[in-house]
Amino acid sequence: MAARLAARAGSVKSSFRTRMLELATGLDDIIALGRGDPDFETPPAIVAAGADALIGGYTHYSPPPGLPELREAIAFQLKLNNNVNYQAKQIIVTNGAQEALLIGILALVDPGDEVVLQAPRFNAFDYMVKVAGGRVVDVPTLEEDDYALRADAIRSVLTERSKLLVIANPNNPTGGLTPHAELERIAKLAEEHDLPVISDEIYEKLIFGGAEHVSLAALDGMDDRTVTVNGFSKAYAMTGWRVGFLAAPEWLMEPAVEIKHTLSICTSPALQRGALAALESGDAAVATMLAEYERRLELVLRRLDDMDISYGRPGGGMYVYANISSTGLDAETFCLELLRREQVMVFPGTMFADPANRHIRITLLSPYDSMEEALARMERFVERARGS
């Protein structure tokens, strides 16, 4: 029966994540520092807006690009906060940022095209490129650079088949934040090679230490070659709502809307009303969550220092990417044994297009007391591993 599968489906195997979850089903008292799902609840004003919309009749299709009032609000916020001049007609509301990324890739990539992606990265990018028939080209980012993306590294992998550059800033799993000056160099490189760019900015409201986030489309010459992808999942603790968006040059909009319509017709109108409430209610709730993430971040970094485990300091996001090679274990073994012996779940870098098998991703998405306990268990495990 497997012979009947399309090649793109036959290449998908059970993931290491599945192995971890299967192991976890037989364990008690697990502290999960693996999933990228905020432990906060969606702010009440947003929930109320979604509920009111359902009661008020937002139960049918919206236009495929989204509710006009939400598209207007997104365009306004992008101008106000990101200095990007997208009009409402250049916005498509999607089922999460992941659908927005897929729409952009399907609209821009032909079979055989090379798509340049930073590594490590969110693993769904690879399958999206495969679905489009493209080929992934890696651009390594380094711990000593705090995993910032570098223009020279991109330049070194470009060929005549390079069709698209995809960047995530800040990045998952590393939290790497690419600084303004480096983004300027990347923008010049994209212009020089006539490359369109998809800029995944889903973590742009979760920036640590008062650092600067810059939207690539705001830089000179980039507004007509950049697809900006963002959403409400992470900053507003709305992962289950599945509302994201893309903002794109006008020349891309007609095919992008048709792809959106084919994939899912529209995003739930009631949930779009919740997203509108998120924009209208201000960022007080986001600021509260960010402050707690920063408090947890300092805890994790302090405890990793105690364990003599190195890392790149994240500039934003929800993650710490730590190098556990000093324990003598590879990352996958480390994760499986840490879960089995200490009931702490973290994920290996091999799940994020990192073949080195030396890194783990630790999330900042459990209550502070739970994270303290998890890190104490991890230290005990590390000491045993080094002792053996």
C-alpha cells in the first residue's frame, strides 16, 4: 500500500517528538519544557469578543482574505509599530502564521527552485518547501553570534537557482535576533540578487532586554519584495485560535488569495473578531507576559551557567538553545534519558534542522516554580551523566 503514496507523503516519517510523547504517556509528574504553546490563558477581552461574535452571527464565510475591519486594523498597526506601508488590500488573514508561510512558499516556488533557510529553524519550513517542489539550502547560524543571521553566510550559498530567502526574526528554536545593521546588509543582498523574501515575525512582540526589532519590509527597497508573516498565537497566547496573516506586495496578492481560498476558504470570522480585539485592547497583556518570560529566561540562563552548559543568548521568542555536548551525551539521548529518569521534557536540535545532535531547546512556557524544579532535576541528571 505504501507504493500508492505520493513521494512527498512517503518521505514523512514518525518524528522524534512522537517518540518523546509515547514515552511520556507512561510517566508521572512530567514537567514539559518542550512545546511552544504559552502557559498563559488568552486575555479575557479577546475571549469575550470571540464569544460575542459567535452569538452575534459571525458563523458564515468571510471574504477569503479576511474581514475588512481586521485587515484595516492590521495595516494600521504595521504602519504604527513597524513602519511598513501595507494597505488593507495587501493583507490576507490566515489560519495561523503557518498557513501564511505555506501560501507564500506555494506562490513563489517552482519545482527545482532553491529556497534559502537559516539553520536551526522551525521544522515545518522544510516540508512546505518540499510540497512546493523546491530544495532547501541551509544557512548556518552560530552560537558565538547568538544565532543572528549573517548576510555573508547567505551570500556564500546563493546560486543561479536561488529563488526565495526565508528568514525568521526572532528565530525558533534559538531565539536569535538579527540586528538592524545586518538586516540592512541582507536587504542589499536580496536586491542585488533579485530575491523575494518571506520574513516570519511571529515573535516580534516578544523581544528581550529592550532590544530593537526591525521589520525587513521597512528597509529601503524591500517593501516590493518582502512577504511579512505574523499572527496572534504567541504574543497574545492565542495558539488554538489559529489566526495569522501575511502582508505582501500587490503583485503577489491575486495568486496568494486564490491559494488561501483553495486551502481553507477563509479563517473563522468569529476568531478574526477576537484577533481584532487583541489589536484594539492594546498590549498591556502582552507586556505582562513578556515580563514573566524575561524572568524565566534569567532563571534558565543562570541555572545553565551553574551546570556549565553553553548557549546563545536569545534576543527574543520563547526559547533557549543550549549546547549539551559537555555532558558526553548526544542531544537525542539526553532528551530521552532526561525524560525517562527525571520526567523533564525538552526537545533535541535534530527536530529543528540541526544535524549536529548537540543542542536542546528549552521553552520558557511553564510556571516559574515548575521551571525551578525542572532545572534542578536537569542539574542532577547532568551531574550523573558527567560522572559516568
